[in-house]
Amino acid sequence: MITGGDTLVQPGALEMVRTGVVARLRARLPAIEKGIFASLRSGPSDPAGSGDVEYVRGLRVAIVAALDYALTGMEKDDDWSGPIPSAVTAQARRAARSGVGLETVLLRYTVGNRILSDFVMEEVDRFPSQALREVMSAQGALVESLMAGVSAEYKLEVERAGRSLEQRRGERILRLLAGEYVACEAYDYDYRFEDAWHLGMIMVGGRVREAVRSLGAGWDRDVLSVGRDETTMWVWLGGRDRSSIVGLESRLSNIADMGVSVALGEPSSGIQGWRLTHRQAQSALLVALHQPRGITRYAENMLLATALQDETLATSLQEIYMAPLASQRDGGAVLRETLCRYFEVAGNAATAAAILKVDRHTVERRLQKIEDKLGRMLCTCQAELEVALRLHELAPSRAPGDARVEDTGANRPALNSMGPPGALSLAECAT
């Protein structure tokens, strides 16, 4: 058996040590990820990218992928040099497009490496120190390689942006969203920002550019769009008054039929309204990432979107309103289903009973049991309960904070691959 301390590791035994260390670290991945993001939150903030749902989601996916890359390399021999994960290089390009500084990007990987090293050192009493030094040496070389690749990809994207008309327009739009003044003549958008109504949306899908072209074709509305990556576009529609940009459901439904998801803000006027409707679309996108559907409107999901951006709120809703119901033998499934149907029919117990195929008294007994377990009347907390139920539907089998994000590697982003309620919020990820 391999012992601790400074005992020399026999040839062939190092592989066993590597495997043992990495196995223990993989078992502790949720804690490692939590430690990394806690350190990022406490470090210097960088407002660039902090309100961009695609960027923040990509940051979490990239860090998870980088951790897997480091652990895989630590388990192999010193000659292993696997390709840098596509999620990491994609996030480097996304950071360049979003105006996040290269120093900030590399600092985040440095923080991750330090946290991972701390966890490796916690294993010092279980494995020979000589072997751990070998493992940490391999870790350092892998992180250096990864950061060099990130830096190169970032700089290439900056160069590409300098040559791309769309990238330059995207940079101007980012500046305008951030509150800077940019002359409206810089855009192919005839309506002056201050004198028009705007409707913001974010489109995601493999045919997103075709969808944007179809949105503007044969219609007397101006369309301002900018591509964020191959499958994501920010879009605004402009009109002289509010009525000119409402009633879009039929046209957007056609776009949804193309396999493109639309996160939709609400009509708003002036330059501040142009910014507001985009922020609303960003919030709607948070919901769409969890619950893919053709069209996700901010007005129909604003409370859920707010909860998804606030870890304290999401966790509290689950603990206050869902946890008390989970003590049932079925984990609370019947009580939650009864609540959903009851709220759907505006609190009509008889109609809810018909949907559930039980009698009215059964529904009333269930509702009374729910009130007893919550210690409050349903009429005093209906809004909170409805949001808690929707949060629970996103990931009913996981406790808040247990989410892991996987990179699908597909051309079209997996809209449901963000963490469930309790996963790190925009503000937490983007610092």
C-alpha cells in the first residue's frame, strides 16, 4: 500500500496515485466550483459582460470545462497535451466581443488554478508528498497551456473584430447600451432612438440569421440586429408609435417554426426604452435557457426571471414554500400538482378537481394540508408560491446550488443547460 509522507513512489505506483487524487477531486467538484465562484465574487468587478446572459452562461460552462481539462491532464502522464476545450476558446472569443479585458479573463483562470491547488493540498495526508508534487507540476503546465490558448484566441478575435463591419457595429451597440452617446447615423436603423418605440428580442438557433432576414422582409418596420455568435442575435424593431410594434405573435410564431427561440422584451420608447427592452429580453432569455419554447415573453416571466438572477431569493422560495411539502411520502408531488391546477383555474376548487379527476372535497383537504404545512393562507402568498412551483419544475430533483453545467458541443446552444434555481446568478458569475 502507498503511504503518506516523503516515501518514495515506486515506478508504476505514480499512476495509481494520480488516479486516486483525481478521483477524490472529481468527487469534490461541486465544492471546487463553489470555491472558485466565491473567489470571483469577492475579487475586483468588471462591468463588461455582466448583463449579457450568453456571456455569463459561457463563463460558467468554460470554467467547468477548464476544470475537467485540468483533472484529465493530472491523471495522465506528463506528456499528455489534449486540445483546449471548445467551451474555453469560445468564451475567450465571447469575452473579446463583450469588451471584457484579457487581464480579467486570465485572472479568472488564475483564481481557478489557485482554488484547485488548495484542494490538491488537502489530500497531502492521504498520498505521498512526492507524488502530489508531480501532480501539481502537471497541473501547472496544463494551466499555462490553457491560458496561452485563451490569450491567443482572444487576440485573434480582437483582430477579426477590427476587420468586421458587424463586429464594429456590435461594439457601438455595446457602447450605446452602456450609456454612451453614439450618433444614430452609425446604424442602419432609420428611426431616431429618442423619437421612436422599440421592441427588443434575443434570437437563438441554427437558422437565426435567416430568421432575422424574414422578420424584416416585406414589413414596414425597421430592424436593428447584431450577431453575438453563430447562433445568437440581438434584435430591435423600431416604429413611430407603440401600436406599430405590437401584435407580432403571428410573425414570431413563424420564426419559432424555424427552430429559433425568441426571448422577447416589451415595447418601450426613447433611448432609455431601447435599453430597457433589451434588458427585459436578456431576463426572458434566462427563463428560455431553462425552459425552451418558441417565444418567451418577459411580461409573462418577470418574477421567475428575477428569481433566477437572485440566489438568495431562489433558495428562499424553495425552502419556505417547497421544502415543507416534501415531507409527504411522494415528496410532495400530489400537493404541488394540486396547487398548479388550482392556480391555473383562478382558485376554483371544483374545476381543479375535475382536471385532477378527484372530488372537490379532496382538493379542499389537500389545500388545507398545504396551508397547515406552510403556516399561512394561500391567498396571502399566491405569487410567491407560483414562482416557487415554477422554480421547482426546472430541477425538481436537485437542491439549490447543486447544479453542474455541461457543454453540449453542438452548433446550437443547449437552451436548458444552465444551472437550476440556486445556480450562480448573473451578478455572481460576472464579477
